[in-house]
Amino acid sequence: MTLTAPVATPATAAQQPPLLSVRNLRVWYALRKWGFGLAGYVRAVDDVSFDLPRGEAIAVVGESGCGKSSLMRAILGLVRPHSGQILFEGQDIWAGGREGMRRYRMQVGYVQQDPYGALPPFMSVRRILEEPLILAGIKDRKERLERIIRVLEEVKMSPPEDFLNKFPHMLSGGQQQRVVIARAIIRDPKLLVADEPVSMLDASVRVEILKLLRQIQEEHNLAVIYITHDLSTVRYFSERIFVMYAGKLIEKASVKDILESPRHPYTKALLAAIPEPDAENAKHLREVPPGEPPSLVNPPSGCRFHPRCPEILRGLCEVKEPPEVEVGPAHLTSCWLYAEERPSRTA
């Protein structure tokens, strides 16, 4: 089974106001010393900005610990940002208080990474899917059942009647993830956040789940944020890729540009690490950046990748944070290698 690469976003979509806007977002976690006093912060997300149009899928990729999950949690309204804004349809998601946040969450679906832990074991499939409808205020039992049957058919669990009274332990991993997806879309959200939705599944069903998510996204005109560390899957699911490193977005571009013409040294390293099904490649050791990702409690000065960068500009990358540079149409990267005006390296 193969997937069709996503079609580029129409120009008209770019002319519309974005569904979601993230502005100078910082998610910092306070560190306490013996429970008293502030000892510092974990800078999980540090000055991140982007726009997400309606109907577009973006992938946020990077190593474990780069801040992807903290960015996701902030967008879902699960953690309050240290500073910055998250605007949904032009409104700050935190500005409306508790009721405003409730309305926002009704318009956002969430696909968890682990279907085994995402589904309550003591609830049937019908009850799992009925609960979000009850919370949305749908009182008619017949209407709720009709919606449940419709969404089960949509996630390819047919006939739906065979699954309504089953419990999670009676389903395969792929079926459990389909129920998680059904729960995420049953209230017809405008935004879907998918956190590593296939990483816990067998390889045999990963393509099917990605194909299903893509089909649902297109049919419902959903905006999707796909969180992953696996660059090998993003070409089948996203229009754009945002590369994250040590709490910052260091490169943003279309899938085609990132895969064919990466600019940031870290992006090049990520692509070089993608396994290829070619036995000849096993004869050659892959070039990978030395060292480990930096501590987000005391991140490096200047460019956060400079301690591991093979293309470092000595005297500059270590001391000054690089600007975001447009290196091609809608292709942005934060790297001194492409800055037209560079400050003195000794400044």
C-alpha cells in the first residue's frame, strides 16, 4: 500500500486569516530549590512563532527533548505559556477565561501517541465516543448514536455495530488507534493535534493509519499539527515541515524544500539519519553531529546548535543568536551561514 504525497496548499488559503497563530511563545517550567524559591527555568519552548492556515497540515519534527511535546501541550491549552500568545481565529485562547478555553477545546481534536493508555479500559467503544458528545451538550441519545455510527464508519471500523459494545482490550492496536481518532473528530473540530500517532503501532498498520488521517483531514478541511521525530513519514502527511531544536524552530519550509534542499546543518543531520532500505548503505557509517542535545535549563549562548555544528562560524555562532533568514520562497532558516549582514565575529 502506498500513500499519495500531499498537494501544496492553494494560494487562496494563504490569503485567508490563519486559523491558528503562535506569537513569540515561551513555555518555561519553573525549577524550585527544595520546594522553596526559584532556582531557574527549563526553557522547553523559547520564542516560537508561526501561522497555520485552515486545512493545512504541518509537521513539527526534532529529537526527543527538543520541545515538541511542550509546544503541543501549550496549543492544547494544557499548560499556560510563560509569555507570548496563541491565537485561534484571531482570539487569544486564554483571554476568555474558563468558558473561553472550554469553547476552544471543543474545536480542537487530539490524537494521543499511545492508544493503550489513551482509552479508559472500563468503558465500551460506544461510551468512549458518547462522552465528548455529552460534554458538548447533545442530549438526544438517538443523535449521539447516529454520530457514533457515522464516525466509526469514517475510521473504517465496519460494521459499526460489531464494535459498539467492545472494550479496548478486545481490540487490536490499530483498532484502538482508530477509536482514538474517532473520538478526536466526533465533534467536528477545526484543528487536529496528532502526537506521534503511529509510533506505538506495528509497521504493518502505520501506513493505513497515516492514510486514514490524511483522508479525514482532506474531507473535513482540518488544520493538522503532526508531532513526530520520524522524518520518513512526513512526506505523506504534511504540506510544511517545522524543524525544532532545543526549544526553537530553526527551519520552516515545504516538505519538498526540506527533503530536497535542507539548509540548516541540523536539518541535514536529521535527514542523513533516516534509514534507507538499501543493503549497500549498511557498509557505510553515517555522519552524525557529535555530542548530545543541550540542557534546556542552561542552553548555549548564540545558536543553540553551535556546540555540535560541523559548519560553525567561530566567534559568531557561539555569541549571537542567528536571525531568521528567507533562503527561498517561504523557506526560512535561523542560521548565520545565510545571513547577508553579519556582525563582527569579535563583537
